[in-house]
Amino acid sequence: MTEAQRRRGLTCVLASMGVIGVNVGLFHPLIALSLEARGHGTTVIGLNAATPFIAAILGVPLLPRVVARLGLVRVLILAAVIDIAAVFGFMAVDDAAAWFVLRFVMGIGMLMHWAGSEIWINAAITDEHRGKIVGLNGALFSAGMACGPIVLGTVGTQGPAPFLISVAILAGSGLPFLFAFGCTPAARHERSTNLRSAVARAPTAMLSGLVQGIAVLALFSQLPIWGVRQGLGEASAVTLLTALVIGGAVAPLPIGWLADHVNRRLLLILTGVVLLAMTLALPLAAGDVVALWIVLLVWGGAGSGLYTLALVRLGEVFRPDQLGAATAAYVMTTHIGSIAGPILLGSGMDLWGAQGLVLVTVGSMGAFTLFGLWRYLTRPDGRLSAGP
């Protein structure tokens, strides 16, 4: 590729990530609140939110080979088509069991878009600018997510309007790739790179994907429920997600810049410490809207930092022909956390009330911080060989 082609391809991916973020920010709370309105408990809501991540985990081992066969552009366009079909299914069938099947289908499209985009970005950039570009990607995605709850709060959860808006957004996420043919990096993959080898080479980064699913992504189904149980109205509870994702939109760029200038492993651990502190502060801020927004802004920023720094670390450790499989493995760990997260948070709130969300999150972030510190102190060189 020429430099112009490389930049055009990256522009298409980044634009699509910003658009798809809007749908993620809209669709997760839409389904959660729709199920609660139908009388389902938070455990059922959590299981439904976990379903697309189960689909993604099952599909991850095949993804590098699918990308190598079809090419990144076709995979990403197909992802939008699959998700659009699933959303039309939600509109056609008003049955909780069928909604589990449809969430599973959406999980396949989500995997293809998420992992395909990350493979593209990490393979197309140099290590010198890796933190900034990955940070920009995270910022655009989070900015889109910030818009999702606003859109949902405006149109409401009733009727076909929010689903039709979701269809339009998904179509917009696939549109940039019509201009990206001939601009993709080589989609090679090394078969020996799998989840086990990825965890062995970058364990703290992989663990951050797991806890991000538990402590950050799961909040998009359970935080509005937590807000309602704290006495907030439905619209106000949904807008709590806006605070979370605004923080996630602002933080990746400075965090990515720092990642290009300081020890990346230590920075990853520090973001975990910040996230743990914000979790502990959440119940203290629950009675004050301003304090609650501040906590969630910082929480969202630290959560996006985990994502940004883990991807930067993967690009640092793995060779280009290993990046596809390593990125897929990272997506798998994130999705495992995203399966466990809604279930654990939902069950925690069923058992211990609203503060069950805090207890589960503190446990996961505390474990990550302790492991990261232990690993950093016992392996101070900060890098494992990725091969010759």
C-alpha cells in the first residue's frame, strides 16, 4: 500500500468505529430496559446481555481464517448486514426467548466488526504512533457511545423508533468500507498463536480484557437498573451512561499519547487502580448527582484506558503475522468478561440490592490490580519475546 492508501483505510475504520459506538450505547440499555418493562429480573437481563458475547467467543477461533479468506473489507461490511437483520428480528418478534437468539446473531456481527477493526488498526500502524492511533480509535468509539443513551433518552424505549434508528446507524457503520477496497493491510495469521500463547506473552493485557468486560462493558446493561434502584427516573438512569462514555471518549487520546512516552505496563496497572478507586467511591456519590457524574466520568476514562493500553501492548509484543490471532484472543477474553459481568452484576444486585454492583466490581478490579503489580515486580523487563 501507498501511504495515501494506508491513511484512507485507517480513516474508514476510525469513522466506522465512531458510528458503531452510537449503536452500542443505544442498543444495550434499550434491550435491558425493554426486558425490565416486561417484568424480567436483572439476572435474566444479565443473561440476555451476555448472549452476544457467548456467540463471539464461539466464533473467535475461526475469525483469523475468515479474515484471511474474505479480506477485512468484506468481513466488516458483512458484520453490518448481520446486525441489521438481527435488529429487524427484534422488531418482528416480541418474545423473550427469541430475543436471546437474536442477541446471539448480533454477537457474530459484533465480533466481526470489533475484532476486524482492531486487527486492521494494529497491523496498519507503526509502534512509534501506536498509542495515539489506538487512543483515537477508542475516543471515537466512546464518543459514539456517549451519543447512544442521549438518542435513546430522546426517542424512548417504546415502539419501533429506537430499533429503526439502530438500523440506520448500523448501515452507516458499514458505508465507509465501500471506499476502503485496496486499502487493507495484509490479513496474514500464524496458526500457532492462540489464547494460551497470547495469555503467556501478555498476561496483564489479556486479564485487563477480562476485567473490562466485568467492570465496564457490563455496566451498559446494569447501570441504568442500578440508577432506577437508587431512586432515579428511567431517563435519568439512562443518562448515567452518558457520563460513563464521555469519560471514555476524552481519556483515550491523552492515555494513548502517554503510552508512547512511558512504561506501558505500569500505565495499564495505574488505570486499574483508578478504576478500583472510582468503584469504591460510587456508593458515596449516589446521593449527589454532580459527584455521581464525576465518578462515572473518571470511571469511563479509566475503563477506556484499559482497552487502549491492552491493544497497544499487543502491538508491542506480537509480530504482524501474529497480531490477528492475538487480537482475536484479546477479544475472546473481553467477551468472557462481558458474559460473566452482566450475570455477576445482575446476580449481585438480586442478592445484595443495588450495592451488589459495587461488590462485584471491587472484587474484579482488586484482583486485576494485585496481579498486575505482582507481574510487574517479578518481570520488570516488561516484555516477553514474540519470536525472531
